Amino acid sequence: MRHLRPIPILLFLLVALLAACNRTGKPSTVVVLAADAIVPVDPATMEQARIVAEARLNALGVRDPRVTIEGTRLRVELPGVDDPTQAIAILSEQGLLEFIDAGTTFLPIGSKVTTTFPELESEGATGGVIASTVTVTPTETVTATTATTSTYAYPTVLTGRYLTTASVYRDSTSGAIGIQFELGVEGATILSEFTENHADNDVQPYYYLAILLDKEVVSCPHIVSAIPEGQGVIQGNFTLDEAKALAVQLHYGVLPVKLTVESVRTVP
């Protein structure tokens, strides 16, 4: 009697083996990110961070990223990515977008500021000086002392949670690259009322609505007229890649906890 070879079983094993391997045939980059928080991070927060991280990577065009939770860390595997720099950057940036009431003060691009977030101006937040006390540790030659420092907190008008869309925009005249955004009904109403009340009609002193990303000023336009439709453009000194990454961050939301890169390694 002639015996049949177990070809179907061999084929199944071969297919399973190929599926488990890196499809690109290139090494994978494994990034471990640790939750950077003062208070303990619960599993629900880490799961939300995993979802946001995975969505950002998919939108960036990374093929088959694998994001898993290991306690208060995320392990991210990037199969066959030649240059993981952009992917790593988009994972470690929290992506908190704020529109703040800067009043008649122009805030230089790149400067770091303090805001009233999570409380909004429409909820009663007002700008003002925040005082904090710093204790100087005593040494053999220095007596223990305390010093008071002050920081001005600007009122937050809106945050990125009110955005419905965010995409890359290129000015047809200047060629400058920016982020085109649209707000939902609630956000559009807040922006409309604020800009209507503070429009300077292009007459000095100008009134500024600064735009921040993770507390850093990316744009500080003055309010020429009311913005009733909830649409606008964030302009800054963006490269195309930076604008794409920022649009992805804004569209897929803020990481619920800041993530710090703990290690990066390449595996076969």
C-alpha cells in the first residue's frame, strides 16, 4: 500500500513559520518606553497609551507595529524600519495642544510657558503669577534656606481634544507648511466667542492667541478678526516630516501619560 506524504501538514507549518518571521527580512527595532509620572499609573492608563501609540505608528505608515504592555512600560517592535528616528519621536511626545490667551504679549517661538491647563478660561481660569517655594539643601558651608520663585500662568482657551481633523497644509503662495485643523461644535463656539471678544482688527496693540505643543510655543498669531467656523491653520517653522508627525499626534490624541525612551535595540 502506498503511503501519502503529509504535505498539507508541512505546508501549514511552513506558512505559520513565515508568518511569525519579519515579513521584510530586515532586522526589527525594539523600543521600550517607561511611563514618566509622579503618581502610580494604572492598567487602564497604560492600555490607553498603547492604543494611542499603535494608532500613531499606523498613521505614520509603519507596517505591522507590535505594541505590548509590560507593567508601566510599553514594548514597541518596529519590523524592518530603516530609520526609526521619526517613529521613536512620535511615541515619546505627549502631543498636548493648547491655544492660550497671551494677551498683548508676543511669545517667541520655541519658548516654554506655564498654563492653567486642565482648567480652561471658559471654565473660569484666569492668568496670574504662580509662586513656588524652593528649599536649598544645607551643606557644611551653606545654611538651609528657602527661596520663592514666580511663574506666570497663561489661561488655556482650548486644547486638542476639541479637534475633529488635523492635516498637513501648504500655502499656495509662500509654500510654507503648516497644520490645517477643524474643531467640533463646542470647540468652534469657544474659539468664535474668544476671537470675537479679542479681535484687534490689525490695529496695535495686537492681541495674541498663542499655540503650544507640550508647553512649547509653536505659533503666536495675533487675532485680526473673529474665527466663527472653527477652522484654522497652525503655522510654524515646520519641515514636511515634522508637519506630518504633528498632524498624526493631534488627530489621534494626547498620550494619557508621558513616555520616556528607556532603551532602543535592534533584533534579527
